[in-house]
Amino acid sequence: GQNIDQPTEMTATEGAIVQINCTYQTSGFNGLFWYQQHAGEAPTFLSYNVLDGLEEKGRFSSFLSRSKGYSYLLLKELQMKDSASYLCAVIPGTYKYIFGTGTRLKVLA
Amino acid sequence: DVKVTQSSRYLVKRTGEKVFLECVQDMDHENMFWYRQDPGLGLRLIYFSYDVKMKEKGDIPEGYSVSREKKERFSLILESASTNQTSMYLCASSFAGFGQETQYFGPGTRLLVL
């Protein structure tokens, strides 16, 4: 079967660094996405990894290890507006995403 | 900027009613998707379409149908709404590419079936 695991909830302090992990077991692998979703809003694209290693984009970075079936999203210099759910999604083949259940991040002042 | 719009943000319907959810994208994307999002279950794919009049079942198509008569518009139809179809419905679109194109989401329709 296809399975993606993420922690349900995390809490961190403003200005800190937080790492959100995602592990996956899928029939194939054609890339991994991270999305951010604020409550009541649409998911918005954050990052895409298809090769092993770290992709950095401002305060956000995403890492992938295909051999371990593992990715993380790293958020630096946390701000209150980063309070949201973070969704990990894998494309096993073409077009169809398999989503994790999301990690709800609370940033405290 | 990619824009994906959905016909309603909130909808209340009665059991047995036929429900239409509409999605429009303005980026000439080939692919369009319908998902439902439920707490603890994440996003689950209902149907997707890779071209006009073409459709494929996702993971949970039972109780739903779709229509894509024009490239920019993808409709989700609940033939006879039931209470277990109360959910958040999200539409998305993407280019065809090599199959791993970024999906862009609409704001969602929160449907309550009484």
C-alpha cells in the first residue's frame, strides 16, 4: 500500500527553528511536495524535491533522502504567520499525489 | 498568478439532493483534480481529468461524478447527497508536464449535508 506519515501537531516559539518530518512508503517515486495550508484556506505550494539533498528557499528548506523514504521541512526564524498545517505529498507515478494527513504547527509568542 | 476559483465557499444541502460544485482555472492547465479533506484523513483524490471530456477515478469516487466540457472548468456532482459527504472539497489544477507538475488549489467549498 501507499503510506505517508507526519506528526499530527508541533509547537514552537517565535524566532526558533522547527523541523517537520515526513516518511513515506509508496509503490514508486516521482517527487515529493510540501504545501502550507492556513486554517480555512487553500494549500499553497512551498517546495518540490525529486533528487536527494537540501533545497533552500528563504526561511524554508526541504530535504529528501529517497533511500530512506524520508523528507523534512525546515522553517527558520519562525513567525506567528507560520502557524498553519504543513502537508507532505508524494507522487508515486504520474499526476496523482498521495497526501499525508498534515502537521499542524503552532507558533507561540 | 495562477487562479483557481470555486463556485461557493460554504454550502448547505439536504440528504438526497443533487449537488454541483464548480471549479474554474485561468492558467490553461490540462489537468484538474477534485479532493475532499477530512480531519485525520488528509486530502483524498475523488476524480481527476487530464483533458476535456476525459476523466479518471481517484481513490474515493463512489457517490460522485464529474464533468469537464471545457478546459478551464471541472465540475463535481454529488448525485444524491448523503451526510457522510459532509466535508471540505478542494479543486486543483496543473500543467501536464512529465507527471510531477505542481498542483494549484482553489479556496475550497465547505459542504454540510443535513
